[in-house]
Amino acid sequence: MAIQGLLRLFRGVFHSNIKLEVRYQTPVTGHSKTGKNMGDKITKYQLCRMILVNAGTNKHVASARITAIDPRGGAAVIGDNGVGKTTTLRILPLFFGHLPSHIVAAGHGNEAMVRFILPTDASAIVFEYQRGSDSDEDLRLAVIRRRADDPDVPFYRLYRSGFRKEIFVSDGRFLSDDETQVKATELGIQTTSKLTTAEYRSVILRTTASSKDKDKLRRYALEWSFGPKQLDNLDRVVAAMVKKHINFADIIQVAIGLVQHDLGLGAERAKLTFKQGRGPIERWLNNRDACVVAFKLAPTFAELESDLRDHRNTEARFRACRADVASLTQARRHETSTIQNKLEAMAASRETVLEEEKEKRAKLTEAARSVEQIAASSRAEFNEARDEAKRFEDEKAPHWEQKIQELPTIRAQITALKGQISAAEKVQGAATAEYERLVSEAKTKASDLCLTQEGGKEPHRLRHSNTLSDIAKAEEDALEACNAVIEARRVEIDEALGPLQESQGTWDNRRANPTASDDVLQAVQDANERQAKHSDSLLQAQETAAKAKAETQAAQHAFAQQELEICKARSDVANAQSARDQAQERLSPPDGTVLAALRSNLSDGWKRNLAKLINPELLSREDLEPAFIEDFSETAYGWQFNVGLINAPDWADDSTARQTLDLALEKDAKAQAHLNTQVQLLKRCGQLRDETSTTFNSAEAQLNVLRQQTADVTNQLDAAKQRVANEKRFFAEQAGAEASKIRSSIGELKRQRDSLQADLKADRQKVRTAHQLQRDAAKTLCDDAIRAIDVHIESIKSDLQRTLKSLKDQMNAHLSNAGIDVDRLEKLRERLSSFKANAQTLEDRQALVASWNRWLQAGGPTRLETLKSASAKAATDVGIAAGKLTAFIQAAELLENQYKADIKKLEDRHSDVERDLKILADLDGEFGDYLAVGMATVGPDTSAKELRSAVHSVQQELRMLEETINRRSSTLRQALTAKNSAVKDFVEASIGTDVHDAVTSDVIGRAAALSICFKQIGPQVANDVNLTLKTLLANIGAFHKAIKSFEKQVSDFNDRLKAGLSGVQCFERVKDLRLDIVTKFEDLGFYKKLSRMEDVVRQHANEVGKDYTRDLPPDETARALGDFMSVLGSDGNVEVNLSQHITLKGSVVDNGRLKEFRRANELQEISSEGLTSLILITLMTALLNTIRGSEPVHVPWVTDEVGKFDPTNFKALMQRLKDNRIDVVTASPELGPAQQAMFAKRYMFEDRGRIREYRPLETVLNGSSSSPDAEVLP
């Protein structure tokens, strides 16, 4: 109800502020007159609107609307507690780049500020501000969003346009940063990249950035900065009011920045440096220290020179290795061709050998086949005879032959038995006649049988005789065969002895006179030629190196002389320039100098009097403030001189001054031309020195390589000779071993030949023994046969007697009995059957016996033995033939294996050579741009792998040297250029700042250039260090003057601050507010150090006979300057941290009582809350005025809960703030009518981020807006 009554009281309506299509009307206030006129436009810098796009609300949800607050002319925000008034107003300091964490600290129940006010990626805080005129072209946007990866951290973007809703909303949806960027691009709006808080602060306040993007930020500041000048620390002042406390450090920083800015030293650092530039002492100390460091590096540079020499030598060796690679490649290619030719020749020769082997193999095979056939026939015949003899033996042919002799007897007995049986069966009368007939027949048959048996002895005797003849003939043949075998063996041995004895002579000759192979002898010859060529190359290299050394020394001497000429020419130029400048100043003196004041006088009387007395050294002084007081006076400070006796000085005469200037200009031009000529001569001398040095280094490296190769060439010759000796020794030993083998073979053959007679005798004896055994067997066989016949004859006779007796007995029995005896007859029948069976058996064996007799008549055992001997001989012949064929095959296989081994050896060697060529080709590619120099020192027998290992060893050595040189040179360069110094500048000017800008891009070239550069540090830098010291010491006094100037400027700033305080004091109860900023430099010890520096100056002036190129100022001088510098800055630079030497104190009269304060907490508790706030606002206003000066910069200022001020003080405060171009923005649950009238804009905050704006009731009644009860879309 209270609020509704307030609304009716003001006859206005608060309307919803959702869309911003209609531009706000800026109220006309008095402070608008403070803007600068730019033609017809008013220039000013002012925040127009703070726009909340889908921002966070008190309900912890996004507002889903666009609302805005216009601070121009002041803005009052009312609303219930907790609707977000204070939180929203705390956003304003973010416009100036103040950190959110410094406004609202997270933790202790507080949510991070950025996370709260920007709850989504589509949320944004937009600041629309004016920088210049009020046209749309001078409107800018600063947009704050939260980072996607860290919602507690903001980022900024700046847009070159005013607020446009379509940038942030499309199709009813709020846009993210990327989408906004796309939309801005479509609309042609220029934007910046994402900025951090620090980067944004440097842009919006136009301060110097320290990041790597400072150039980009500087360009941004020209387009988007809030003010036309630097507004350093403005964010602190604005944030101090939000935080309701003041920090004295902010005031001190502002004071130092403004003082430094007034001194022209830059306001970004609270440091004091020399007036004429930053850090002359530091540079001199750095230069002197750099020279000290450089001179201490002389041993390391000597090591670098040694490394460079080693590198040159190694590089020359590496180049020589390429010659070795080329030579070995050529040798391997020649060897490839030779191997290919050998393979082709061996293949052709092998074809011929194979044809010969084929023919010989065929002959041997045919001979073996023929002998085998003969042997097979003999073996078959022998086997047949042997089988037949075995059959006769198995069937007992001799036994049956004897038994068959009994066949007639048996047959007779059969006949007799048949007669007996027949007689027994006849009657008695005829029995007697029959018995007599049987007796007669028995006797006749027995007689015939005996005669037959006697006649059977003759065949045995004849067979025995024939057998003996056959045995004799077989014996003779066997003996002849033995003789033939022995003779053939003897011939074979003799044939084998011939080549062996010839080979023995050959090997004995080789052992006595061993020779090496052609390849080894050729290698010795090549080694001798290489040594001769190497000796010539070494002699030539020595002469070249000696000549190059002489030229180098001459060039170095000429360069040193030219350096002296350069120093003299530079001194002449400096003197000429000094004389020129002095003459120029005498003719056209600078404003403010004594001479300028004199020449500006209308009267020339001073030329006749004062010019004769004044010291010419005072003419260029600007601090004497000369002024002409009297038109004429003959006294000077009460003294009178007769100046008529003194000649007028040349500087007082204009014509003389012009002539002096012309002469000085001419002399300066001549001196400069002479210097340029000397510089060109020095450059040419330097080029000649470098060229001769390079030539000498190359010649020396080549000479060193050749010297190193001398041992290799000699070793190769010795190795080749040693190979000849080793090969001869090997061949001698091999020949001895072969001769020994041959002698052993010859001895063995001779032993075999000597044993042939004994073997023959033994073989003949064996033959005789064997045939004698055959004779004995034949005789035994014959005797046994005749004996068997005799036995048979006796048996016949015995059988006849038994038959006769049997017949007699039978007849007697028959006669006695006169009848037939059945038993006896049966017995006779049984005997008859037995004799018939025996007779049949013998008849069955008659064919066997007949065959046996024929076999015996054909030779029998003798023939069997003969066939056995023939089969054995044929088998021996087969063995011999097979042995010859086998030996031939083995020899052929051995020859084939040898051929294959030779082919494989050549092919393996060919593969090795191809592999070597591949290795050598790859190896040649590793040399890159290194060209081959010198002659090859390797022989064709060198292994490619060994050469590769050697090359890689040299390459590794070269690489290690390069790494060492690179590391050492980098270390040396780093040591020389670690700090900014003349040494660093000289090094970088000589060899470049990096690899791409260097004189040469290779490591060795840079190291060599660095080494040459080091030798010039003394003449070029150390000399300048000594020459600069005098000037540097003279400039120390200027630093004292700078400190005095700073103290004066601080005092002036203090006065301005006091004036600013007096300008904003308008309160009854608060009077005489003072704030004093006081400098305190006594703790620097400056004056004590200055007196010490004066001693150093005197000591330096009295030094004589120093070599400025080698002798540096003493350490005492450096320490004195270092101590002096340490007084000016704790970090070792030529700086003084001014904030450490400034103190702040103040006082105020509160209700008639003087109260002093020295710290911020004392000031905050100096009075009641209201008065303390007025005091703080007064101080911050004065400080703000010192920051922006007279520039038309309007600052939005947040002050919370202004209802605590009484109406009088509040009205005075608001008017004073408006007069000081401050737009006040306040928040309070409610304000009275008088308070609200002080603000151009009034807003009511509601839940969920809704903001209603007050408008006069007549505006609503005129129909320009909606109903008062509805939200208005402006």
C-alpha cells in the first residue's frame, strides 16, 4: 500500500522493462556542459545502459527477459529486500574490469558472483557506453559472459555498435556467445576476440598490458577504450564505493601514476628511472659484466677453437672417407664385372668338361658292363658246375658208382635164385641136371663179371690221366693269371708313380721358391702407388697450408691496423659532430638557453661587453633563466671591467659563427666520409681475413687429414707386403704338406711294388698247392674206384662160392628130401625180392653214375676249381672296372662339387659385392653435400662394412663434435647474450638473432662466426665500456635531479589533491578535510652513495696508460655503481619503487573537532556512518578528478542505501557529484519524493528479474504507453 501511495504521489507509473526497441531519453542536466565541443557535436565518455540478458535472479533461475538500467543523470533503484537490487548494482564495477571475486567473495554461504548473475551460457551482461559524440557510430558494447569450462570465470567481448536485440535473441531464444558472434558477423558488426578480465581492463581503461598480446590490446584500446586518456586505477575507485571502504594503496598508486605521467616516464609502473632513458647504469653494468663474462670465457672459446679445428680435421677426414667410398665402389664394380666374366668362363669350361666326362663315363660304363657280363657268365657257369658237383655229392654218386658194380652180381643172384626156385619146384630127376646147369652158369657169369670189373678199371685210370692233364693246364693258366695280375698291378703302380713324382718335384719347387698370387702382388703395387701419390699430396698440402697461414697472418694484421684506423676515424667523427653541434647551437641556440636569450635581445650591446666575460660553457644552459633588466650597465654584480681591452669571442659574431658552422659541417662530412671509407676497408679486411682464415683452416684440415692418412697408407703398404709374406709362407707350408703327402703316397706305392714279387710267389704257391690238392684228390678218386672194383671182384668171387655152396646144399637137400621144402622156397622167394629191389635201386642210380662219370671225364673237380678261379678273376675284373667307374664318378662328383663350390664362392662373393655396393650407395648418400677430397687410402680388399663402420665412426665423431660445438657455442652464445648488453647486441648484429637470421644457418658456421665475433668484443665493446663510463658517471647527477623532480611533482599532486578536496567539500558538519601525500627517500642512502660515486669519477679521470680493448673498469667501480643501483631498486634494476617511499596521512574537522588518520581503518571509523560515507565519497571524488583530469569522462558510481543521509547533506552531495560528472546509482527499499527527484531514472525491482521504470503519468495518459497496471514494452 505504501508503494501504491508513493506511485500516486509521483503521478507516474513503473512499466515493465523487457524489450528495448525505444531509445532512452537522456535528461538534461548541468554536467552536460562539461563536454568538449567537436564541431557541432558534444564529446563525452559515459555509460549509457547496463542491460541484463537472461541474467540470474533472486529465485536462482534465469530471468528469461532483457532488462536495463540507465545510470545517466543518476538512477534510483527501489524494491523489497531480497529482490536483487544490491547484487545487480554490484555488477557496475565489472564494466571497468574489476575482478568479481574482489567485489563479492565466494564461500561462507555466498555463491560465486559470475555463476549467480550468469546462470547459463546464453546469459549476458551488456554495457552500452558512449565514447565521443552522441551519434550511433560512437556507441560501443561491452559484453560479459561466463566461460563454458569454468562457470565462475567471466570473459569479455567488445562490439562496435549500440545495443541491438537481434544480436542476443533470435526466434524467441537467447543466443550463446558463438551464435552472437555469427549474428554480429551477419550484421557487419566489428568485434574483438575473447578477453580475460585483465585484458579487458587494459583495453577499457587504456592502460599498458604486459601480456604477449599487448599490441593487439593497444589497438583494441584505440577503438573501445572508455576515455581519451589512460584511466589507470579507475576500477579500484569505483569498486571502493561498492565495497564501502577505501584503500590507501589505491590513492598512492594513483598518485604515483599521475606523477610519472607528468614526468613523461609513463604511468604504468611506480618506478623511477634515469631521465635520459631507462637503465644506463644497468646497461653499463650489464655491458661491463658481459665483457667480464666474455673475457672469462676465453679458455672456453679456446676449447671451441680446438673443437672447430677438430671438426675441420674430422670434416676433411669425412670428405676423404667419401673418396674411399668412391674408390671402393669402383673396385667393387670392377670386381662384379670380373666375377661375371669368371662365372661365364667357368660355365663354358664346365660344358667342355661335362662333354669329356660324358664320353669317358660311357667308355667306363661299357667296360664295366662287358666285364660284368663276363663275370656273370663265369659266375653262372661256376654256379652250375658247383651245383652239379654238389648234386653228385649230395646223391653220393661215387658210392652208387661202386654199388652199381654189384648190379651184375645181383642180377646173377636173381637169376640163380629164380633157377633155384624153379628147380625146387621141378621134379627130382631134372633137379640134378638143373643144379649142374645153375652151377655152370654161376661160374660163367662170375667169370664174366670179374672180367668186366677188371675192364672197368681202365676208364678210371684214363679219367685220372685226363684229370691230371686238366689240372696241369689249369695250373698253368692260373699261374699265368697270377703273373698277369701282378704285372698289371706293377704297371698301375708305375703309372701312378709317374705323376706323383712329377707333382713331388713341382711342390718341392714351390716350397723352395714360393710365390704370392697376382691379386696380392697387385695390391702391393697399388699400395706403393698410393704411398707415392700420398707423399706428393702431403708435400703440396704443406706448401698450400704454409702459404695460407702467411696470407691469414697478413690479413689479420691488416684487419687489426684497420681497426685502429676505425677507432681514430670514429674519434674524429665524434669530435667533428661535437664541433658541428656546438657550432649549430651557437648559430641557432635552442629556446631557453642563455645564448638564445642573448640573441633574442633587440640590442647587440651584449656582444661588446657581456660576451667578453661570460663563460662559453654556460651558453647552452637552460636552467639559468636569463632576463634583460637594464638597458645599459657597465657593472656585473657590482663589479666593473674594462672590456675594451678584451677581444670579442667568435661565438658572438654571427658571420664567424656561420663560417665556423660551415667549417664544422665540412669537417664532419669529411670525417664521416673518411669513417665510411674506413668502415668499408674494415669490411673488406674482415672479409679477406675470414676468407684467408677459411682457406687456411681448410688447408690445415686437409694437411692434418693427409698426416693422419700417412700412417694408414704406410700401414696399408706394410699390410700388403705382409700379405705377400704370409701368402708365400702359406704356399710354402702348403707345398711342403702336399709334397709330404705325395712322398707318403710314393713310398706306399713303392712298398706295394716291392711286395708284388712276394705276392706273386705266394699266389703261385697257392695255385700250386690248390692244384696239387686237385691231383691228390684225382689220384684218391682213381685209387678208390680201382679199389672198389677189386673189392667187387672179390665180392663176386665170394658170391660165386656162396652160390655154388648154396646150390650144392640145395641139391643135396633136395636130393635128400626128394620133396619140395616150402619154407626154403619162401625164403628163396624173399631173397629174390630183396635182390630185385636192390637191382632196381642200382638201376635207378645208373643215370646218376653215368652223369657223374661224364662230369669226371669232363674235368670234374678240376674244371670246378678252374671255373671258380675264372669266376673269382671275373669278379676281380668287375671290381676293378667298377672301381674305375666309381673312382671316375667320385672324381667327377668331386670335380662337380668343387665346381659348385667355386661357383657358390663366386656367387656368394658376387652377392657380397652387390651387398657392398648397396652399402656403399647408401653410405654415399649419407655424405649429403660433403664432397670428396684427397685420394683414396683403402684397398680393394677393404670390407664395405668395415668402411661403413669407419665412416660411421667419423660421422659419429663429426656429429658429436657438431653437438659439442653446438652445445658449447650455444652455451657461449647464451652466456654472451643471456642479458641485454652491448655484447649481446654485438653478437646478434654479427651473427644474427636466431638460426634464420644468422649469418650462416649451419651450426659450425655460426660457431665460427661466434668465435670471430668473440675476438672483436674487446675492440668493439670493452673499448666502448671504458669510453662510456665517464659519461655514465656524469649522468649520475641527473638521477638525483630526477628524484628531486619527483618529490616536487608529488608535492604538486598533493596540492592538486588538496584543491580537489576543497572543491568537493560542501557539508556543514565536515570541514577542512586534508590528505597529505609525502615522499621519503632518506632510507635510500642516496647522498652517501653519491659521494662514493664522486670518488669513483675522480679515480677514473686519473687513470692513464690503459688498453681499453683489454682492461675493464675495476670491480670497485662496478660495485659502487651496483650499490648505487641497489639503492634505487630492490630488484637490481635502475629503478626506485616509489610506492615504498610515499606515506599518506590526513585529517578532518568533524563537528568542530580535528580528527587525524594514517590508515584506512582509522578513516572508516572516524565519525558516524553517514559522515564517514560523506568523507569517503569526498576523498574518492577528489581522487577520481585526479585520475580523469579535465577529460569529459562520466563515471557511474554505486552507493548503497542513500537513505541514511539527511536531506540537506544528500542534496548537497548529489549536486556536487553531478558537478563532478558522476552518475550516481543507488539502491534502497524505498526513497522519499525529495530523494527520488534527484535521480533522472527510477526503477522498481521485483522477483525473477523484473524491472519497472517510472514514467510521468501524463505520458501514460497521452496514450504513448500501455495501461499503468500492465507491463509496458518500451
